[in-house]
Amino acid sequence: MTNDPRPATPVPPPETALPELPVCIAGVRFKNPVIAASGTFGYGREYRPFLDVSALGGICTKGLTLHPRPGNRGRRLLETPSGLLNSIGLENPGIPAFIEGELPALRKLGPVVIANLSGSTVEEYAEGARLLDAAPVDMIELNISCPNVKAGGMAFGLEAEAAASVVGPVRKAAGSTPLVVKLSPNAADLAAVARSCVNAGADALSLVNTFKAMAIDIYRRTPFFDHVTAGLSGPAIRPIALRMVWELGEAVKVPIIGLGGIASATDALEFLLAGARAIQVGSATFARPAVMVEIIRGIGDYMEERGFSTLGELSIR
């Protein structure tokens, strides 16, 4: 018995263990299908104060280029109804600095490490892939779909021939490291681009990246972003992204990682039911940093309630 007059601080009950939801993509085993999307989760350590990062299936790094990039000038973010416009411009320290300064700590976090690779030329992409293949990363996500850079990026992902021209050399340079190609929803014939990437050596595909969009500052009477256009993400794009994942499931036979506006277990389950092998969560983490842990638990609850034992049983294709 104590005479301390202060009320006791309630002790929260221990958090229930997350369900085991293993999935395999291109020979890489994930503990669950929930992956932090590139550009929204830094290098993992930034979110450690807010959630158990080790619980995630994977972490996709911020976009990496061979040489350091300062990113775009001016304003970079703007909220829109049910979405977010960004014009970051692939700011990053360069692949050599990432390997030396960020990768060791990232590996210790536990989830599968996916290095997101960008570039301005085929040669830069290939050299970046060679360096990453020699480093302890589990997969490479080849970004040919970023709308926020003036050279490279989305330009390679809009046409089938251009996509193959970079995927082929990167596949060769990446050695035995599994290669995921991140596709642009802005391509006129997305199925043709997807098939060309698979034929050129992609082990899996991820889609969608952001939609090319813009905003105008009515008070300055100028485009809001110095780069003029930006990438739209968030719940506003989810139904379109879901439709694209569904359609590509019929066009290619490699695993698909679905993303685009996922902010709840229900959203994630839609993509898994549409045929995605795994999902990525991006913009939602800005508002709710622990949302991915909620999604993992929600997927597990759904499967338990309906008697599913494996994620593969979910697809309705």
C-alpha cells in the first residue's frame, strides 16, 4: 500500500501479435503482403517512433539515382480533395551514399529491403543496378514512371519500346537480384508496356505510380509548382489503380504489387482480391503513420473470419 496521492497511470494491455501472412514474390519471402511505398517512408528509421517497423512485410526505399539529386525547387506538396500532389523530384544522396550511410541501418529493421532505382539515362540506370546488385538489398524496384523529373523517369514508361530499352540492360546489370518494374498509369497502352517489361526480364510489376496532374495558384496567377506538373496520389486515384491492376492480371503472368490510394484493410483487400500478390501503402502514412500495421491486422481478421488459410485463396480471378 502506498501513500502516493497521484492516480495510477493505466497500463495498456499488451498488443496482440500480428497474423502470419507470408507471401513469396520472385523467390523473395515476405512475412506479410504490406510494403511501405517508395518516397513516403524514407529509409524506415524515420518512422520508428510511430510504429513497429519490423512488423512490415517490406520497405521500398526513397527513389535512388546514381548521382545525388537536390530535388525540385519551390513548393513541393499540395493537398487536394482526397489526394496529395507532390513535386519532390527524386531528392536523394545517390546510390553509393545510400549503400554506405543508410543501408546498414535499414537492413537491421527486419522487413524485406527493396531499393527503388531511378535515372536519367539507360547507362545511369544500369550502373545503379550493378551497384545495388553488389549490395545487400533483396530486390530492385525499377522506377520508369516518376512524373516529377525532366529527364528519364516517366519518359521510359510511356511506350513499350522505350520501357524495354531500359529494363533489358538493368536486368542484365542486376545479376541475380529480383527485378520489379514500377509502371506509370499515364501510358496510353499500359498492357503493352507491361508485356514489354516482362519480355525484357522483369520478375514482377508494381503499379500504379502517381498520375500526372497540376494546380494553379490563383493569387500569383502561376502554376503552383515550379515544375508545373506534379504527381497525384491518395484515395482519389484508388478506383482507377484497382482497375489497372485487374486488367494487367489478365495481360501478364508475373506477380503484381498493387498500390494507389490504399488507406485501410478494405482497400488492401480489394487489390488482393483483384489479383495483386502484395500491396504498397504510401500517402496514407503521412496522416496515420501506423496505418500499415492496422492493415496487416485487418487482412488477418478478414481471413480468419472467412476461413482462408493463405493469401492465394483471396483472389477472385
